[in-house]
Amino acid sequence: MKRIEHHFNYLEYDSREELSSDDNNLVERASVISKQAYAPYSLFNVGAALRLEDGNIVVGNNQENVAYPSGLCAERVALFYAKSQFPDLRIKEIAITASSDKFTINQPITPCGACRQALLEYENNQGQNIKIILGSDQSEKVLVINSVKNLLPLSFEEVKLKNQ
């Protein structure tokens, strides 16, 4: 039997003020756009803001639909818009936050599995890590992860579809 353990490092900040001004701005943009989410069913508003290599910031928020699962998460809204409008630009980083008027979100939120897979696809295609900054509007704590691969070990990748 072979035992392999997967470990990854991330940075944990007690306050957004500890982030660089660029990263703090990205988290703030995600926070602002989360409040414009269409989330009448879950009451869980998520915002995502990503920075492209040219400095442009693209935002997205979750869009729900009464016919589950017809909605779309904030991360994928931002990703798909960015790649449709700026197809040749790499994504440097993404900030993700959540807010709710109905319950407390006192820890940074993480992307769902589908969003992790979508983020990984873009990271692999661009050949460069995407930094992930995770927060919450009701907590100052922030997590910073240097690569999507750290969020999705043993991931399903394109190479697995090809004959070797």
C-alpha cells in the first residue's frame, strides 16, 4: 500500500487591511457586487471579482432560478464573461465573498465543486496559476490560496480524455 498525503499552504489574514491595496480592492469589488445578486431562494448572495493581466476587473454574482439548478454561481458568471469579452487575457486572481441579510456568514466562503472545476480549466489553459482570495462580509478573516489546484486535488483534467 502506498500512502500519499496532499497538503497545501494558504495564507490566513485576520483582517482585510492586511492585504495589499490591490487585493483589498478586489475583495471590496466582490463584496459590493454580492449585494446585487439575484438570490431570492437561498438568500445567500455571492460576489466574485477577478483581475485580468492587463488590470481590468470583471465582476459577477450568483443568479438563481426557481427551476433549480438553472441558476449560475458568481464565480462562473465572472469567469465566463471575462473569457467571452477578453479571450486572450490571463486571469491573475479572483476574490469571492458572500453576504446575507438572513443569517451570519462568519467564515470565508469557498467555491463549490463546479466552480472549482471551471476555475481549474482556465488555470490549466492559461498555463499560469490563478490566486484565490476568499472572504465574507460578516467576518474580517481572509484566506489567500495561490493556485486552483490546491482547491481541487485529484482533479479531472483534459489529459484524462485523450488516448496515451
